[in-house]
Amino acid sequence: MLDGPAPVLDVTDLKTVFRTRDGAVHAVNGVSFSIAPGELLGVVGESGSGKSVTMMSLMGLLPSPPAEIVGGSVLFQGRDVRAMTEAEMRSLRGGEIGFIFQDPMTSLNPVFTVGYQLIEPLRVHLGLSRRDARVRAAELLRLVGIPDATSRLEDYPHQFSGGMRQRVMIAMALSCDPKVLIADEPTTALDVTIQAQILELVRELRAKLGMGIIWITHDLGLVAGIADRVMVMYAGQVVEHGAVDALFTDPRHPYTRALLATRPSVTGPRAHRLRTIEGQPPHMRAAPRSCPFVPRCAHAFDRCRAENPPRMRVATGHDVACWWDATTGQPRAGDPPLA
């Protein structure tokens, strides 16, 4: 899917189902994307659109049962992640792929000190001595803006505020200089000053290490400022994907347009009451056979209700899964599907 350097991470047609007492929930439905070294991919969409589940699926972090990957491939530097042993997966997680979780309170172990939880990955993945790992751990806490870092290594997670715990999680994810960083709403709990510091730190590491970054967020303004490409998800599938400038200036999917229209503004043409996207996302009790956005879409027509559109290339590096042509305002005559 990329025309430049070989991707460090390549995901193709990933499908994940949760087997519950009430039946199967099709949470991820044929997601495909690639990320190259040094590239930042923004992933946006409403809560429940499948952003976090997709990334946790490819990392093998979902409990099984109930979660089950029923299709697709995940390649990391050409290696088949789904075929890896548990030992190989442990080496991959935290070492070559870092993950910043959305909820730091449930992601940090409450019975171990923050220092222990920072030092252990450094010893396991980098082979550092306990002393060197402790020095590195304190340095990481200082990098993410935690004062008196050396003494705070002895504190437990409950002794940190929510924002401080989030910074600890960021430090842990960056500790082993991963080749890919998956950041799930990493700066949500932080004030704007610390958020800016974290973003600058990530930019520096990205430039220094050539680290590929997947940044999951609801903040469209943040994505516009840091991402190279944006992937819009709805109902467990990718509905639009393209370069950040193209997607923000020329969105082609009705859902993408609706998301952009909900951004608040006190001046200009969007200085109005907050807009909402009427309706609710689907329950996903079955794999989508029609466009899942149909009940909420003002442009839906018969084909949308009968057939789920594939991703189709509408411009270089820009694809959309929609039967409606945003350029003409008419049903799509036909675009080349993605290879």
C-alpha cells in the first residue's frame, strides 16, 4: 500500500470476532494498512469504531477467548506475527513494538513500583544491568516531564496523578527505542503544556530512530498537525485513507465529512452550535454486507443498502469505501479497487 520504503508493519485484511454468550461480535472487518519507518499514521473515528481493537489484535493482546482473529495477516519487518510463539511475541511487545495504552491506571500494576515496571523491560529487552537500567528509567521519567525522577522510581502507581501515570506509560513505551510505536489516545489526560512536550519528544525520537508511529485519537486538530497519513475507521473497517492534507481539504466519505463538521469553532463558517452525527454505530452482530454507515448517511441509495463497498482509489494515495461520489454528488460510476 506504500510506494516508498518497505513497510516496517504491514497488515492485510485483518478480521477479529468476539465470541460472546449473545453471539459473535464482528469487531474488526478486513482492515488493511502499512506503515513505513519514520512515518506517522493517524487513526480516527468514533468510540467503538474498532481503532483500539485493531491494534490490540495485531499485537496479540486481546484475551482468547472471547477474542479470535479469524482472518488476515500481520507482517513485522517481513516476519509473520500471527505465526510467532508466545516467547517471540513477548520479545516483540515492548521491545520492537511499543504500546501506549489508553487507561494508565489499569495498565500499570498496582503492586509494583513504577521504577520496577520501567526497569524490567530495559533489562529483558536491552540486557542492561540493574544499575544502568535504573539510570535509564530515571532519565525517561525526566524526558516525559516528571520532576524528582530518581526518587519517584520508588513510588507506586496510586501515588501518581492520572496525568503523571499517563506520562509513565509513555516512558515505558519509549524505553527500548521501538521500531513501531502504537499510541492509543496517549495525551488525553495531559494538560496542553505537557502534551506539547510529549509531542515534541515523539517527533525527536521519530527523526532520530526512524520510528513508525500509529497515533489513535479523537483529536482531529492534533492529527492535522503531526500525521503524514490518516485512516478513518467506522464499524471495524477503514472507510477512508489518505495523506493528511488531502483528507482534510478534500474528504470523500460522508462519515469523514461528518467528523470534520463536528469540530467546534467560535469564528468563521463553523461558528455555530455544535453539530452531531445523528444515530448510533451498528452493533456488529454480523459481518457487514451493506455499507454500515447507511442508517446515518444522507447520501445513501439502493446499492449502499445491498452491497458493502470495497476501498477504491480516488487519487494517488487516497482511497475511500463509498458508492457515492463526493466530487459529482452522484452514485459512483466506478473507480479502480485497491490491489
